[in-house]
Amino acid sequence: MRRRSRNRTKELYFIEMKVAGDIPVFLRKSTLSKVTDGLKWCCEKRGLRIYDYTILPDRLMFVAETAWGSLQDVIDSFRGFSSKAILKVLQSERHSKQADWMLKLIDRFGDKDQAGNSNIWELSPVIEKLIKQEQHDKHAEMISNRMVQYGWVHKPEHYNLCSSSPRHPLNGWIVEGIDPWS
């Protein structure tokens, strides 16, 4: 087996990945579990280090870096895995009106790969390099407070699909209390 270089990049990025057509696929537990499983796999096998995150009904936002390798490669593999897994779940639940509706919209708005298969994600995710600690703090606060701004919860820790919540699904996979610039 080839050995991987484990040089830490010390480059943090803000990533926002939107579902094509703003389809709220992450309201379903079955599709949400595929996304969290994919993020955990990327942390364990691809060196993704997540500092802050939130999963909204139609998008995923997080601050992250990679322990080794290219962040773009990690994001691409996550997008491929999660798209195939979510489409498979929705196709297995096609008898449900909600799943059928989502599949039709994904087919309409989602990009197609070379084989003609749909992709749930918009073509290009937002990837912004964070140079200063202030930028990281600003994005971390924005991620934590997004659901408060929407009026869904009163405090960020009340939204369970956010790293601010003590009951978030990636508990144990989030890098906490580390200054990446030290």
C-alpha cells in the first residue's frame, strides 16, 4: 500500500455546497445519514478536518482543512459518494410522493456526469480560503447563527445539525479548541 504524506496544510477553507434547485433533501433522516456518513468517511479516510459545520435542508456549510492531500479532491469524492448514496435512497423510497418529487427536481436541475447520471449538487461549491483568524471567526459565527437568522431556533446550540449543538451527528469528528495558525 502506498504511504500518504501527512503534512498539515494549515490552510482553512469555508465550503458551501448547495443542492441543485434548492431541493430540501436533508429534511429526510435517510438522506441526512448518508451525508453524515460521507463526512465521517472523509474525516477518517481522506484526512478532512472539520472545525465548524451546519447542515441546512438544502445545503451544507463548513470550515475545514485537510491533513494530507488536496481539499478539492476530498470535496469531489464526498460529492460523488453522497450524490450516489442519496439518489439510491430516494430511488428506493420512490413510492413516497416526497421522494418522487425530489427525484424529478434533481433530474431537472441537477448536473449530469459523463454516463448521464444525475448529481444532487450544484456544479461548483463555494470554496473560500480563510487567511486570517478573523475570517475563520466570522465564518464560524455565520455557520452557527444561520438557523437563528432563519428564525428556526432561538440559540445556535438548539439546532442539532450544527457543530454548536452538543447533540450534533458528527460528535467526536469535529476538531475543537485548536488554533490552526499556531
